Amino acid sequence: MAYSHILQLLSAISRAVAVTTTKKAELQRFEHPISTETKNDEPLSLSFLVIGDWGRRGAFNQSQVASQGHTYDWRGIISRKAYRANILKQDLESAFKESMAKWKIVVGHHAIRSIGHHGDTQELIRHILPLLKTYDVDFYMNGHDHCLEHISDRESPIQFLTSGAGSKAWRGDIKEENGDGLNFFYDGQGFMSVKLTQFEAEIKFYDVHGKVLHRWNKIKQPRHSSV
């Protein structure tokens, strides 16, 4: 396969990443360069870290930041009903329909599935999860719960990955009734790494000392064509 085509497949991952950051709740798309240096004929790859809740640029404990208090101006913010209709049914679904990505990743703040302090988010289960299943999303990544966890969906290939263990961890608050599909849970501080090639994904969870706590791999078989 030509290098340019591999580059297109890998960089297309960004087109499935959805984050809301403005008053109009527009979806942003991010480009991420792939590694062009390979060893021993290794395939081209894209790697990134997922680090959550480290406070302000890593200089503060998140619990100290949160206790300072803030005043928010909600003027111009659309209603929840309009948000769901515009973002979920139009922008997000349109992005899925247009995406030719080999790997599809959706990033959000709140967990869809979690056994941590906040647990499952029922609103996301109702409104987001059906879209993820319909459009064959591979990974949903989030923070919010101050832990590391990996849960597999029982009805689809979706993997729920939480990396919110930058600070204020060790809560000891586990909702065991939400444990269906649980592969890994760590209540301490740490982070996650992701490495993607054209046909393989590798997920690793680490503690703060860099020790690998959990590793998971997925291989996508190439689609053969008679043409």
C-alpha cells in the first residue's frame, strides 16, 4: 500500500475525535503527525498519551484548583435539548458518515461506562452509545472519574477507556454493580498511552512511576479485494 494512503488512513483518526469547546458547541478536529521512523521494518504508527486532571498545567493538585470557586456566564449557551439535536444528530453523526478512518475514536469528558465514583452516565448511554455502535467506533476515551479503567462493551467492539487519574485519586469508591465487561480498574494516579498502526491498536495504562499496569491489543484484519 502506498505511503500516502497509509498516512491518510492514520491521520483520519482525528476526524472521529469530537470535543466541544465553544458557546456554539462546535466540534473540533485535530491533526496528529504519525511516526515516519521505523525499526526492523515496523509499520508506520501514531502514538499519543491520555493524561487527565493534572490541574493548571500540572502545577496544582486538581482538588486545590476546584476549591477556589468560579463564576460562570451562561448567556448564549444553548439548551440541552438543542445541544443534543444539533451536535448529536447533525454534527456528530455527519462526522461519522463522512469519516473513512481505519480507527474511530471519540473523546468526551464524562464516562459512558465506569465503576468509579461517578459511575455510568445514563444520558450518554441513551444518546451517544447508539451512535457509537451504529458507526463502528473503536474507542470512547474520557476523564471525569479520577481513576484508570478499561471496560469492553458486551454488544459491540467498543472499548471504554477512562484516564482521569492525574490527581485526587484513591477515592476507594467503586460501584461494583457497573462491573459488566470490566477488564481493568486502578484507583490510583497514572495515565494511558495509545499506539496505532494501520491494522493494530495497543493500549497501555501506567502508574505514576511508569510501570505498566494493564495492556490491551486489538488487530483489524485487512479487507481483501478481488479488484
